[in-house]
Amino acid sequence: MVRKSHPFLFFCIFTLETLCAGIQCSNIERKIMPGVSYIQVLGKEILVVDYTGCKSDQMILLFDEAKRAILAKGERCRILTDLSNTYVTPNFMRHAEREMLEVKHLIIKNAFIGMNQPKRMILRGFSLLMGKTDFVAFDSEKEALDYLLQDDVQ
């Protein structure tokens, strides 16, 4: 994923990469706050939570903002989560465990990118704890978007 050093440049590159990958992405990107935004891909809205480079306290703030966005919308949603260049700390995980209970029923699928092997192991444990089988790690943004766009939801 191209880092968001400049939001317009990121969006242009993301749109170009997505179109080149055979996925039509509209020009809609609605920012909630830096790191949390909605995108439209093939007519489906995806909440993007980009923790790239964040420290634990920043990750908690982004998590809370994403939670507020989900609750405000009040509908089931798809989420793309980027954990590149982050450390998933025990403090962040305890916070996520407590706060996820209120919104987990509203999450259709959550695709994760930017995850090394230790983060993937933490995600597996977190998924089991939450009773969610649709929190899945991917090697690329394209794979993650393909997963999120599949219509095999209950």
C-alpha cells in the first residue's frame, strides 16, 4: 500500500492500482479522520483503518474512531485494516478486546494487511476469542479487497 504522505497522491495511486488490477473503484473517499475513511469499490462501501506507523496510544484512538464510525452508520460493514510498521501491544489488544464486543455483530468481514508472522498469530488468537472467522490476513491489498468484495456472507 502506498503510504499516505499526501492524501490526494495516495488516492490517485490507489485508484490507478485498483483499476489496473481489474477492480473498478469510484472516486469517492470519505475521510472521518486521518487513518479512518470510507471508500467505494464496485458499489460496496469499505471502511479503511490505516494504523501505518502508529504507536499504541495512536492505534487506540484510531480504533475508537473506527468504532464510532461503525456505530454511527448502524449497518453491517466491510473493513480493510493496515497494520504496516506497527507493534500490536498488549495495551492495544486489551482495548480492542473490550471495545470490539459492541461492534463485532456489525462487521461482515475484516481484511488485514501489513502483517508479519507474529501479528498473524495474534490475529488468529483474537479471532478465536471474538468468535469471528472472517478476520483474515492477506499479503497484498488486492487480495484483501478481493476477499472483502466476495458476496459469500451470511
